[in-house]
Amino acid sequence: MLSKSQIKLITSLKQKKYRQQHGFFVVEGVKTITELLQSHLELYKLYTTRTFNFDAKEEVIVSNQELKRISFLTTPNTALAVFKMPEPKPIDTTGLIVVLDAIRDPGNLGTIIRLCDWFGVTELVCSKETVDRFNPKVVQATMGSITRVNVNYIDLVPFLKGSNLPVYGAFMEGENVYKSALPKNGILLMGNEANGVSKEVEAVITEKISIPRFGELQATESLNVATATAILLSEFRRG
């Protein structure tokens, strides 16, 4: 049976300040939990309606009703795990790096982390205004990829200025990406969902690229940032 203190701790982890205070984050769903259990991340507690055949000290069998009380999902899965938040590793400044300027939507960040994993990008650098990678909705959207992508939150301008890599920013008025000669090593910078790249960051971008519209009316204003990231990463990996 879950204690009041356990319920209070778990439900508090929906908020960033309590995740940072306690050093824990929540993962839901058997598939994602299983993947994280096989990673370098350290499990704190596993709450499940059926056993994982895992270490009994960390596994707590709960009822469906109890799981519903601690779940962040509208329709709870059969398991919820609390993991210890790992420290980010130093940024590897070689290869292809994705940089995010104030991405606010958890689903977008989670999808971009998954895209980085798919395209072999191990470094994701985020502005401090970007949504927290341990937000439950972000973790859910990564579907386990959060364990394979190193995510750092820093001031972008000093980082970009100090890099020797070319910085490619996504802009509506940029050069057609399908006609651009893209390097194997570089930085792909994606801007905020509503406002694009901030002026301070735009000033240090070396190349502006865009995804052209092919529709006859060309009435669509923009692409979802995660969709645009997928297209651009595909082009960077084409060569």
C-alpha cells in the first residue's frame, strides 16, 4: 500500500522545482521503463500492478486504483517508475549537434530527442528557456531515447561563438536546404515554435537554411518544429 508521503513525493515530480529539489523524475509505461532499466540510469522505485521480476527492494506492487492516484496520464499504464536524475555529461563539440532556442512544447522536445537518437546525434544543446527534459510529457515522447542523447541547458550565444563548427539556422527566408551543400560536422539550430530564433542567437548564425513549400497555394505558414528538425537532419545525413 502506498503511503501518503510516497504519493506526495511522486505527484510533486510533475513540477520542475520539485524534480530539481529531490533529484528524481517519473517514467510511465512498461516499454519505456524496461528500456530505462537496461540503461545507465539509476532506479529509485518501481510501482507496478504486476511484477517485473525486478529487485524486490525497489519494486512495489500496487493496485490499479493506487496507480491511478500517482499517474500523470489520463489513462494510467500498468507501471510507473521513479528514476534518479543523472548529471549531464560535458558537450562533445565534434560531429553534428542540434541546438534548440526556447522550445516550449514538451511533445516537441521529446520528439526531437527521439529524432537525435534516430539520426545518430548524441549532443542536444538547449537554451535555458527550453522545456525541461525531465518533464513527464517530454520523457513520454522520447520513448526511451532520453538515455542515449546528452542534453545540456546553457547560454547559447557564448557556446555558439566559442564553437569552431558552422551554425545552420532554420529560417523561412533561408537558402533552399535541398540545394545546400551541408557538412557532416556542424550545428543545426532550431527556433521557438511561435517566434523562431531570437535576435541575439540569430546574430551568430553563419548559414540560414529553409525547407521550401511545394503546395500550389503555399498557404501554410510554417512547419511544426519537430517535423522541420526531422527533414533537416535527414538532409544533413544524406551525404
